[in-house]
Amino acid sequence: MQRHFDQELLDLKEKILRMGILVEEQVQGALRALIERDSDLARKIIANDRQVNALDVEVDEDCLRLLALQQPAARDLRFITTAMKISTELERVSDLAENICERALELNEEPQLKPYIDIPRMANWSLRMVKEALDAFVNHDADLARKVCTDDDFVDDLTHQLFRELLSFMLENPQTITRAIRITFISKYLERIADHATNVAELVVYMVEGKIIRHTMS
Amino acid sequence: MQRHFDQELLDLKEKILRMGILVEEQVQGALRALIERDSDLARKIIANDRQVNALDVEVDEDCLRLLALQQPAARDLRFITTAMKISTELERVSDLAENICERALELNEEPQLKPYIDIPRMANWSLRMVKEALDAFVNHDADLARKVCTDDDFVDDLTHQLFRELLSFMLENPQTITRAIRITFISKYLERIADHATNVAELVVYMVEGKIIRHTMS
């Protein structure tokens, strides 16, 4: 019984990682659609979102089943409820990849405003945070999780920097306003991806140490 | 034992409602700070956010304790995991109230751009959605929850309408750009509050009917 349960916990861990990889591919695809101005790819990424949603539903059902049948205690209980919550966070990251694609489709209808420099940097940074937060989850690594929480500041700084740059574009030439605002939205989506990574990391610290750090570190 | 457990479930329900009221007050306060250009109030609302955070932590701990000690099945199990997730959604709504206050503080440093008409409408509509989603939760009312999910479209429409209006401001007079963008951000925050209400409503349908409707209705 216990061995079977341990296997189910491993399966759950594996499913969360699979979901993480899929979500990462969604965000990377969205960025590629934006940078290469590839509307077909943007539409494909939007359609792919349902795969992430399906995994989210699966994780939820797996967790409920484990809670009902195994009635786990302490460490396992926290692992399962954390997995449920992480799945929600990942699903929201995928929604943001979809939002990036929606803005990319709009941006593709006009000439490119400027080469993208900060946006890919923000995306890479945010994705690394997501990846590290998931690594922290599967390895019960609270130190790595704490590092992710502090990484969030860098993304916020980049968002502000990019906003100031776009603002100067808009002031100089009102023709750029619509495009500049759409790019601002994209930077906000990336900022929110980093926020979700931070949420995951905070959940992991709680799972490992039984200590709630969310609401205290920001 | 069962009677004691029933009482604990009632306490949990009551705590979620209390959190809902607090979050509603936060959003209403943020709107008042914006409309009345009251920076002191904005700072007070930002400081109050910690009360919501404290309740979120409490709900989480209550739920984990109930899961560990009572090992509930079926209906009660779903009720408890749903409460955990709803608490997270409400906490995020309160974060958005804080974001509105941050933008209000920035807007208060410049003359008012225009009278607020759509913003209070969006706020009222979004808050009603949150309230109804919580009513649906405590009354196990899947019909009301489904209604909340469809209400979301109205907020999206208002956001687009307001964005077009602000865009024409910016095009006519670039001096308005910074303010118009801050107001656009506020409308996005209100849209996200409606999204959180929709998330809660979808969770309630699942709790009542055991059917996952999220990812299918949008």
C-alpha cells in the first residue's frame, strides 16, 4: 500500500514537471511568435493552451483522489496540496503565454516599432525562475526556492526601464502609441510570469519548512 | 466528532466570507482613494493588505489541519480544497486593490485627466461578481456560479471601450500619455478582479457538481 502510494506521489511529481516543460515551451513559443512576427505560430500556441489546461485538470483529480483514498498526513499531505496549487500557477503562466500571442497578432498588423532587447531578457529570466521553482519543488530545496523569490526584483526593474523607454517613444511620436502600449502589456505579462514563479517558490518553502513566507518577503 | 467537524466546516465558511468582506472593502477603499484623490487613504489601504494576507494564512492552516485530522471524503474534501483555492484568489484580489492604490498615488501627483465614469462601473461590476461567487460557494449554488462566469464578458467590453477612449486622449495630446496609461493599468486590474471572481465561480461549480468547467467556458 505504502509503496503504491509512493509511486503515485512520484507520478504526481513527474506530471507537474511535464506541465512545467509544456508551459515553458508555450512561453518560448509566444516569444518566438512575437520576435519573428510569426502569426501562424501565435495561433498555434493559443490553440496549444488546452493541453496545459488538460494537465491542470488531471493534476487536480490525481490530488483529490490521493487525498481521499490515501488520507495522507504531514509531509505527504503538504506535498499534495502544494502540487494542486502549483498546477494552478502553471496554468496561469500558460494563459499569459496566450496573452503574449494575442498582443503579437495585433503587433504583426503594423511595422515593427523597435528591435526587442529587454523583452527576451525578461522572458528568459522569468522562465528560469519558473524552472528553478519547479526544481526546488521536486527536490524539496528551500534554499533554491528562496533564491527565486529574490530574483523577482530584477524583472520588476527591467519592466520599469522598458516602460520609461517606451514612454519616450510615445512622447516623441504619437504614431507609436498603440504599439508601445501593446509592448508594455507584454512586459507586464512577463512580470506576472515571474510573480507566478515567486508564488510557486513561496509554496515550496512552506512545503519544506512548514513556514509561510509568502506575504513577508515582498 | 462529526458534530465538531461540522462546526469546523461552518467556521471555515464563515472565515472565507469574512475574508470576502475585507477584500471588498479593500477594493472599494482603493476606488475611493482614486476618485477622491486621497493619498492618505491609498496608503492606508496598502497597509491593510496584511490583514487579508493574515486571513489567507489562517484559512490555509485551518484547511491543512482539517485534512490531516478529519481525513474527510467526497463532498467535505472538495469543500476544503475549494476553500483553500478561493482564499488564494481573494488574496490576489486584495493585491490588485493595492496596485490600484499605487497607481492612484502616482495619478495624484498630476492634475486629473478626466472624470471617472467607466472605472467605478467596472469596479462595481467586478465586486458584485466576487460577492456572488462567494454566495454561490457558501450556498453550494452552481447556477449562480455559472451566471458569474458569463458576467465576465461585460467587464472585458468596458475595458476595451475605455482603452479606445484613452487612446484618443493620448493621440490628441501626448501630455496625457502617462496618466492615460496609468488609468489603463487600473482598468486591467479591475478586469483581473473579475477574472478572479470567475475563477472562484468555476471552482464552486466543480465543488457542487464534481465537474470541471474551467478551461471550457471562456
